[in-house]
Amino acid sequence: MAANSAVMQAARDLFLQQVQTVEPPPLEMFVKVREPNDHHFYCKHVSFLDVALSFGADIRPLECLIYRMPPALLNPNYWEPLTRESEAAVREKTTGIITRQDREHTLIWRSDAVAKDRILRDGLDVPLELVHGYVFRTTGEGVLKLGRAWSGGQDRFDWIGFAALPSGEPLNSLVLASHADLTAFRFSSPDERILFASQDDRSVRMLFSQRAWLRRAVTAAIRGFAVNLSKQPCAAINDRVSEQLIRLCDGVGFTADPARDFAGKARTFEITARLGQTEWGLQLKPGHDPLLGDEKILIYYDRTSGIWAVAS
């Protein structure tokens, strides 16, 4: 009972905990470091609640632009069939449209007609401003509330968090520049801090401006995988081991299967992580040796000492 309680207390620092599946999900992760402020992290089977628990304190003080709002969060009274006339009416007053599929029909959200205080569905108390037809501005706290209300298994939820957002015409220029950043998955503004992009299959991509956030994401995924399988808490992974994992995973990524790649013993457990076998392909750095297809690393944990180690 005490061990289970400790596992739940540790969930704040773990991924792969909130997605309910019959079997524990595999570990599928990719990392790419491009610049000192450009740290990419891709992972499957991660819910927004996982992200909110681990990064909520960092997201909360930010100002955010949402580029893909899950349609289920919007006021349902403003959806109507998409026609040339309805699209023209929206585009006449805004710079973009929001649509969703309803079986074989496509619906358009009448952002040109919605009242400012009626943007969201009932029960969502979030400060929100429609700034560019399909782009919404809110606070970091607002993003967290929307993320918790989102089902997480349907539609997209893409947003960028800033240290601060300008007003007036500079905001319009930043909206367009940030949309290009989202498309290319990069940072171009010094105020950009976190970029979050979801997929329908609970696959997330995140971009961090700080190396410490990348370390936290990598270790949250590995520890979450281990806790799911061992059903016991484990200590945090220190920065030295985290940096080893990032260097080994950078541009390569790794996977681990619960049945094949996890070995738990009385005092220790081991994770065999297979390099270069993720859906995100390879982005090897210049000079990196080509992969042969069977490269592995061993991630080792000693329960008695709480020490993690990596062997390649």
C-alpha cells in the first residue's frame, strides 16, 4: 500500500500514466537538439494531463497563442454546414476558418458571429480572445484549463507559449511568424518558450527553449515507463545520466517494448532501449556513424541505492 501511494505521489513527474490501456504502453521517444534554445522532444502515449502535471508551473506564467483549438471546446451553437456562402461570410470578417467533420459532413464555426464572451462551450471559464480568425490568445493558466477539458484522443491541440506577447499590429506580425514556426517546428522569436503540438493518436511533439525542460521530459518518459511495469516508485534521474540519454538519443530516438525490453529483479530493473526504430526516422548529426539496425542501450536502476546508469 505504501509503495502504491508513493507511485501516485510520483506521478507528477512521470509520463505514460494517464492513458488507459489494457497493457502498459511501450516507450517511444525521439530527441533532437538543434540550437542552444531549440530542444525537440517527441513521444507517444502521452496525455496533456501528463504534460500539465510535469510542466504546469512553467506554462502558467506564459502568454499563449492557440493555433489548433479542439472543436469540442468551442461553443456548439455556432457550427453550421460548410458552404461557399458561409465560408465567404466568415472570411469577409476574419483571416481564417475553423472546420470539423460530422460523419460525412463538414461544418464551419461561425467565428464572425460569435460573441466575445461566448467563444467556449458552457462550463469553461477561460480568458480567451480570437485574434486572427482561427488563432486564440490566452494565458498559460487558460491553456492548462483547456487542456484538462480536452478529451485528448480526438482532434488537434497546438499552441505556442511566450514570455510576453505584444499588442496591436506587432501581435498580428507575431501571429504569422509563429504560425510559420509551428509549421517548421522551430523557434524564431526570443520570447518563445514552449511549443506543443498534439496528434490524434496521443503522440505529442514539444519544443523547449531550455535544456532543463528537455531533461525533465526525457526522464519523465523513462521513469513513467518503468513505474508502469514495476508498479513501484523510483528515484529521479540525475542530470548527468539525463545528459547521457539525450546524447545517445539525439537525432536517433529509441523504443522499448514492455514484454521484451524490461527485466525486473528483486533489487534492480533494466530497460533495453533500441535505437533508431521510431516512426520519426533518423536525423543524424554530421560525423555520426551510420546505424546498423541493432544498436541498443541499457538503462539500469538500483532500487536500494536509487541510482540510475546507462550503458551503450
